[in-house]
Amino acid sequence: MAPSATHENGLNGTQHTSPPSRSNPYAPVGDFLSNVSKFKIIESTLREGEQFANAFFDTETKIKIARMLDDFGVDYIELTSPAASEQSRKDIEAICKLGLKAKVLTHVRCHMGDAKLAVETGVDGLDLVIGTSELLRQHSHGKGMSQILTTAIEVINYVKSKGLEVRFSSEDSFRSDLVDLLSLYKAVDGIGVNRVGIADTVGCATPRQVYDLIRTLRGVVGCDIETHL
């Protein structure tokens, strides 16, 4: 029997395994999550950690956290957008100069002004995000799906032209229309994003819904898949 291919949620995660023997009911079953060796950790303490009430990291603390995360061995360190404040921009620049083994990313809106500001900080890549659910399209940025796609293509091509990694993520993925979502991801995959991301922004998804969406998305895009839950 020919080997079957399984795909991992990670960088270039493709694994070929032979189907388990039917004569052994205890044989391991190959599936999408059976091998985590190709998964990558994108650590977001220096972004998400600042969003808690009364949270505050000064520059010295941020540098200490970044070095500890690097020593621990995370693959990516994600930082607050430089558009958030002038201090955030300066802190990103300082961390980028540390010479860490981990790649440094910044999480920004899918907006050309944010992207240009982020590129100038010296990061290794940009994590782009835009709301795609009907509620966020109506109350956050007012754009339709066609406008979102046009903006995404423009910003992604700009980031790629600077030689940086780029991830494109929807916000409020699990309350977004599935057809719209998959069409958008397929389009950005076609122009060469490194990763697409899904986010359970409001915490409404069940474990099964997460599994189903990732598995469906894996059949639509060839790039890596990032999850933010």
C-alpha cells in the first residue's frame, strides 16, 4: 500500500507515514498532530503580556524577557506594534539589536502606514492582522472583503519586497464566513506569505471547531498555518 501524506501545523510541516497495520490495534495512528517536531513557537509575552490590566514592561524588563525567551529556545518573539507608541518603537529597535537567535516579529494592522513603520525598526518579520467577521468589518475598520483583499495584497507585497517574513491573519476567525475566509487565505497564499494565521479572538471556538478549521485550511493553502488561541 502506498504511503499516505500528513501535514503538520508548523514550518514546511510535511510528513510521510505508512498506514498502521490493521492486525495491531495498538499501533500508533498517524494524523495531523502526531509529530510536533516541526512545530514552531511564536512567543507573544511581549505583546499579549502588555494587554493585561495594569501591565507595564519598561525597556529593561522587555530586554530581560527577550533574552530569557531566547535562552529557552523559542523560535520567534513577537512584540507590540511600533504604531502603539513611540516608546514601543524604540523598544523594538533595542531588542532587534540584541543579536538574539530567535527571530523578532512585530504584530501590526494590515495597513501600509503600520507596515512601513515596522519595517524601519529592523525586525525579521511582520505579523499582519485584520478583522474579517461581519461585526469587526462593520465596527472596526468598515471594509468589505474585496477591500480587505486589495489592502492585504498591497501590504504583503511591500513587506516581501523588503526581504522580511510575513504572516497574514484574520481577526475573529471563528465568527467569520468560512467561504470568505478560505478565499482570502488562498489569495494571500498565492502571493507568497510565509504563514497564515487563525485567531479565536473572543474565545468562542470549541476544540473540535479549531481542529476542523485548521484541517480545512490545510487543504486550501500550501504555506504554514499559525494558530492564536
